[in-house]
Amino acid sequence: MGYYDLPAVIDFILGATESKNLAYVGHSQGTTELLTLLATRPEYNEKIRVAALMAPVAFLDRTKGTVRILAAFNGLLSRIAKLLGIYKVLTNSYWIHFVDTTLCEKTAPTILLCENFLFALSGFDRQQFNMSLLPLIADQGPSGASIKQLEHFGQLSNNVRQYYVKNQWCVDNTQYFHVSKRRIVTQFDHILTAFKGV
């Protein structure tokens, strides 16, 4: 999505508005898409005037919970899904809506089940979680994902920095990317951290 889809959207917007650059606002996966685009297609750096990245998903190697366990079997799970003809998961369906609106409501006797399911997926940290937001969180997601997206997030979780997927093999191509040569200018340069040698 960061390599093909996002540049197509950006080019369409720039063409329609006859602008040379634009402001980008990304949340969660939207931040990952922009970071992927700017790292792999440097010609797009000039097309982004400013970027606001909220809840960025750039490094997942410290992820906890079931997600971390599943990431260890990322390649195997991807191949099994493809063999079974499964190309997307957790899409908005009747059953997802039923779980969101029934099991995760504030007054539902199953609210603890909903909470523990979320913790099992993402890692347990009650102090960092606002329980009153659980129904809202359950209602807003999941919105679904493709197997390819999950494969890429699994690679991020396994600390794979740069990758292309070709014939189911991850090719080490870190020698082609020089992160230290990328310049990121923000309003908050005084708190910007340079990641060198990544």
C-alpha cells in the first residue's frame, strides 16, 4: 500500500489540485504507509510539504501478546492462508458487528471477556488502558486486513527493517537503503531523533 497505492493517491490529488506538494495526515497504518513510501521512493519526499503522523507504527519488535507469537510463524501462516484461498481477515461482517455491539458494551456481562480478548491480542497492560473506551475501540475496529498487510506487519514485528516479498522469500536489500541520507524536517526539529545505521 505504501509503495503502490499511496503514491497513486498522492499523484491523483496533486494532479487534480495542480499543486506541487501536499500536507499528509496519517494514523496508525497510514503512518506506516507514508514511511514506507518515503523510504522506498525518495522522489516523493518533495511532494509531502508536512506530515502529521499520529500513533505511528514503525517499529513493532517490542510487541507483546498473541500478535508477537503469531509473528514468529508469519511465513507459515501466510502460506497456509494462501493455500486455503484466504486473502483477507476480520473484515466488517455481521459477526464482527455482533461481537462489537453485544459482547463489548459497557453494561454487558461479557465486558471482561472482551477486555481479555483485546489484551490477549495486543499485550496486557491495564494501567495504560482506559476501560471506559473499550466499547468505542471495539466499535471502531477491526476494519479488516489483507494477508499481505499482516505479512508485512509480521515482518516488522520480527525486526525485519527493509524487505520486498518476491516468490515468498524475503530478500535482504538493506544495502540499497541509506536512512541516514534522508532528511526529515518538522516543526519540532529540536526533538527529532535521527536513526542512523538502521
